[in-house]
Amino acid sequence: AQTIQPEIINEPKFYLLKIKAPEHEAKSYQLTGHHRNLAISFSRKFQENLKTASGSTRTGKAETVQTEFSVPDIIDARNIERSYAKGHITFKIPKA
């Protein structure tokens, strides 16, 4: 099973949360927060088409992984910024 293991950097006015991810999966990560609690989730869908002598079969499945954690300071979840560079998604989370 996949797990999300972010690196959290505590700066004086904000937190930086970094996650290693390939660029094609970067938009599949979402971050939500409230007070001192943060939740990072990753969702993806798989689909496969198999052709057989009698026709074709389509199969699919979805996967969602979520990690929740707390930080020492209250955050401003409405102003979270997101960026992607050099194989990492970075969320900048202002402190309230």
C-alpha cells in the first residue's frame, strides 16, 4: 500500500510541506486543513481495456490514500499555495 510521507518545515510565518511525486501525479494530491490539523490525500484511477475473441472487457478501479497530522501552530487554510519543481510538490501553509 502506498503511504504519503511529507517533509514538514516549520518557518516563522508558515509551514512548508514537501512531497516527492512524479509530475504527472502532482495534481492528484490535495491538502486540506483546519486549526492545527492537516490532511493530505492522493487519488488516482486505473482503467484497462481487454480485447477477447468474444468482444472486449473494460475494468477500472480507484485508489485514495490519506494522511492526517497536526502542527503546533494554527494555520490559515484559505491561503495555502501550491507549487511543483524538481520532483516535489510544495504546499506553503500560512500560520494564522
